[in-house]
Amino acid sequence: METYRIDDDIKAFKYGNPIETGAVVKKGTKAHQENDFNIKFKKNKCNIAIKLLSNDMVYGLGNNLGEINKRGRIYESYCTDEPSHTEDKVKLYSAHNFFIVSGDVSRGYFIDFPTRIKYDVGYYDKNYFNIEIYGQDFYIYVIEGKDANEISNKFLKIIGKSYIPPKWAFGYFQSRWGYKNKHEVKKVYETFRKNEIPLEGIYLDLDYMDNFKDFSISEERFSGFKEFANDLKNDGLYLVPIIDAGVKVEEGYDVYDEGIAGNYFCKDKYGKPYEGVVWPGKVHFPDFMKEETQLWFGSKYKILTDCGIEGFWNDMNEPAIFYQDEALQNAVDYAQEKMGQNLDVFSYFQLKDNFTNLANSNSYYQSFYHEIDGQRFSNDEVHNLYGYYMTKSANLGICKLLEDKRFLLISRASSIGMHRYGGIWTGDNSSWWSHLEQNIKMMPSLNMCGFFYIGADTGGFGGHCNGELLTRWLQFSVFTPLLRNHTAIGSDNQEPYAFTEEVLNNSKSLIKARYRLLPYIYSEYMKAVNNYSLMFKPLSFEFKDNMSKEVEDQILLSNQLMIAPVCHSNHKGRYVYFPEKMLEVSFLDMNMITSIKEKGTQYIKYGLDDLKFFLRKNSMIPHIKSSKNSKELNQENLEVLAYVDDEAIYDLYDDDGKSYDFMKGKSFSTNIKIIRRNDDYEIKVDNNNISIKNIKFRIIDSNNNIKIKEITLS
Ligand code: MIG
């Protein structure tokens, strides 16, 4: 074991000879050997036990089910294509091994290790957090700090800045698996326009490809794709095509041929390209651990960028494998052997399980290999890096292709480190009320692990959504950086106009509200990323009272808002816990009705035709008029909604939204200060954003007195 010191409060312990994952960018210097914590080494594995005190909370672990407080549950890090997010599931698509144990003393831990880790967070014994690491070569980072909030900020600093998408990526996106051809896509676009619902782009699922082949476009369904894409783009609409991890095995298909010629694919135990079966039938998996493969695969996005495409989603990169030939053969053989027999129940179960357990079997991941610096590793040994390195490859390739232009890039699988290359969507949820609630809980946990460009499939992926659920879900999603309504093939249509007139009107107003709030959401996103702070926080990160620790379905958006969505069918409102006095805002109300809420729990009415949030005292948020897309947004007349008793400050961040010039200091700031002076307010604005001409203030105090003020900027 070796000890490294990253700074005063962060140490790293190195065990054995770990694979360098690239998760951490701030490397420390070798320090005095210190006591490591209690690690028990067993054959090929090791165990760590952390004592939990009765008041300790556990935060983090990113893309996982369960509560914000992770205690009392089991989790596993082993990237998995899990299509059904039920309560018994312990792992999803990503491996986010950062967590914080927080009580009288708080400490953060990051296990930098590329394959399986199991976490029993006080499930079996509530007094112990048991961690089982499936290997003996890893780093553990230990971060000290005064509380969980401070510790997350310190962690964000050592893993480096999150990926930053263009501003248009903060618009509203429509998606569905099963928009069969360009006419259907066009129809979706036209229906949004006809109904005057803002729309930034449409995601293209597998349907656009020719036989599920990466970097191909179906001539039959999407002929003239380049023109089609450019026509839409000229109208301000972006197309975001999907790319899968597996490359179809088919001679004459350029990507396959190049992959073979360049030796870019993972190998089986005989050294031949490994064959798994996914969408296109047999596929090879690019070996993203090799730099040559990264460069090659990344350069293939050119086929799409040449058509004017600037947004992409990388799917099935756990990697998901439907089956392996041999396993299917065994299942078939067993079935044939049993044919015509009078099966007892166990043989019948065996027969059935042979087929249902074909997907993503652990044995597949042990049977194909990567090359890292000339050394061979089975996928199982580096499993959790696959989606990360695929997305890194995409990012590096697209950066070259689009030069100084920012792009949208999300991935399904990830581990920490990938946050610098792309965002994620949270995978195949269902159109269930409980999954709306799950969405809320996952957001702060993802931020803690470095992921900021995040969002769930709004309305739910699996199953049939109804208008009420879609509306309620939008009431939350309009606050998440990635706002995408997406659903599975075979499920009912889920576009805002697919339901009743009432649903159409309500969802339209909500999507418009997203555009009204876009300057605020973009500003908070950029500030969070640049300052290494959380955009979404559990209440307990700000408030130290006991109730705040137990609230799981309300979260804070930066330093201004508390969001408390309705997550139950038929409810006309909900109980909301106020950790301090706040201003209730009905943002969609014509008169923007507000009222003061005292500290404590209160029932809040929240209709389907509204967007509610709670503004913290001495704070403000900016908003503007909505438009049909981000390109058309006009900030000339900025409005500010403020709740001020004493003094409030807001720094509105902005930049060109397209290039990386902001890294060279080319950004705008509108610093607004509101100071209470008896019955009036003094306003100071320090502004270098020429697009803002006028600011209209709506300032409310703790007596709910409203003052309207307007200033013109010189
Ligand atoms: O096995 O491309 O999570 O968003 O629509 C399903 C089809 C494959 C899984 C993704 C989902 C996408 C779907 N994909």
C-alpha cells in the first residue's frame, strides 16, 4: 500500500497495481505511509467495513435506485442493461463509486476500480457498511470536510470539470423508438409547430439505421438524409441520432471491414474478434481501451457530422449482449432433448431460464478481451470502463470534426471520469409514478459523482404513459439539464399532443416555462460546473434540522429554488416541508400568484395547469419570454422574480452557447443586487451582456407585498 496526498483534506491509498482509469485528474504526491483502514484481503477480493453510527447518512453512488440516503439497501457497480427498474434491482447502467458517510463527522470515499464492487449499506447489519471489491488492485480516495456539501465540492475538483454541451442542448427534445421514417419525424416536427409547442430537436433511435449498422443511414426510410437534416436545422431543429456499441459482422460493410483491417475489435480466447449478438445479429465490440480504436471509432461520427448533425447518444455500451452463440445453442439443445417429454416443474423452469437468462450473462464478459498497453484483460476485469471509453472516443472524435463547436453527447453506461466527455440519461425507466419520484432522488446523487448533463426519459420509457403522468413529470423535468420525452417501441404515443386538449395545453405551457427559465437553468449549470458545486442538492446539504434529512422527494436547485413535484396520481397537491420561510410561486399563473410559507410542513395545492417552485428568502431568478426554440430566445427584456427582505444578489452567467470561447474568459455576467431601503428597493446592476436591454423586477417581501420596478441598461 502506498499513500498519496492530493491536498490537506484528500488522501489516496494505492493497493497493488491498479489500472489507471483516468477518473481522477488531480494526482497527488507520495506521502508518508499512513494507517490504511481496515481492509481484509481474501482470495482475489477484499472487504472493507465502515462502522455506521445511528445518525450517519450515506450519499452518492450516482446512477442507482433507492433513496437519496443510500443507507439500508444493497447496490452493485457492474454496468448492466437493466430494462426493468424494480425495487429489488441492485445495479443499473453505470458504476459511480463515490459516496459520503455523513453524521457528526463526514467523510467521502472514492474507489477507483474498473470492475465489480458490492455495497451493503447497512442492509444486513444496520451498523455496518460493507464493501466487497472484486480485486486487489485499486485506489481509494478519502476526502475529509466539514459536511457532505463541502466534501462533494472537493471531490468534483479532483475528477475535473464536467462536459459542457451547447446551449441548444437545454431545449426540449422529443424522442421515441419507432419513428419509422423521415416522414414520421417530419410529422412530429410539424405537429409541434402547428400546436405552437417549442421544440429544439428530435432524437433518432435505431430506426434511422440500415439494419442496425452503426454509422449507416437507411436509404429506404431516410433517403436524402443530409438534405433532410439540413432543412430541419435551418428551421432551428436538431436531429440527435443514436449509436450502438456493437458493430455488425458483415463483409463489405465499411465499419466492419475497417475494424477487422485495423485490428480494432475485442478478441475471444483464441485471439479472433469476439462475437456477441445484439440488434444487428452478430457483432464485434470495438476495443475502446486501445487508443487506435478510440481514434478510429471517434472519426466515424464524420458520416453524421457531414450531414450537419451535432448531437449523439451512445447506447448499449455496458456493453449489452443479447446472447452468445454457444449459450443459445445449449439452450436449444436442452429444449430439443426435452421435447415431447413430460417435464417436471424443475426441468420446465430450467428450460425457461435457459432462454430468459441468455442476456448479459456474466460468462460472456469473462470470455472476451481488451488490450491495455500491450497487456490482455478480460472485459470482466475492466467492465465498467466500456461506456466511459466509448464516449471518450466519441468526444475526442467529434471535437476534431466540429472543431470549436460544442455538441450534445450522452451515453447510457458510464463511470466516473466519463463525466468530462458526455452526459447521461438514466436509462429504461417505466411510465410509473414511482419512477418520477426516483428521477428526483437520482439527480443529486449523479451531481455528486460529477454528472451534470443529466435527465430521465420524461413520461417513462417502458409501458404506456397517460396525460396526467406526463404533465406531472414535465413539472419536474423542466428543471433538469437534459429534457427529453422518450418512449419504447410498442408503447402508446407520448408526445404532448397525443392526449387530450387539456394535456396539450398544460404540457405546452410547461415546455414554454422551460424556455422562459432557460437563461437561469443554463446559468446555474455553467456556474455549478465551473465552481465545482452541485446543481441539485438534497435538502440536508443546506439545512441541518432532522426533518431535512428525511425528505426524499424535494430537492434544491442551486441556491435559489426548492422543487417539490407531485408524484402521485389523482393528487391535487402535496405536503411540502419548508426548512425555512419560502415564497411559493405559481409560475404559470397569469398573475404569477405568490404566497409566503412559514417553516414547517404544509399542504400545497398544485394543479396540472401550473408550475410550482419555492423561492428562498433573499434570492432571485431571471426569466424571459419563451420562444419556439433556443435560437429564437430574446433576452432584451429580462425579468427578475425576487423574494427580498434585506438584500439579494444574483450573478447571471451567459456566453455564446456554441463555442469554447468561455474557457478563454469570453463570457457575460449580469450581476444584480437588490437592497431593501425601507419601503423600497435599491437595485444595482453590473452588466457586460449587451443582449440585455431592460430588466423588469417583481420583488416580494415576507409580507407578500409586491413591488414592480424596471430599469433600462445603458
Ligand atoms: O434494447 O435503441 O435505453 O433508450 O430506445 C433497447 C432502442 C435498446 C435502449 C435505450 C433506449 C432505446 C432502445 N435501446
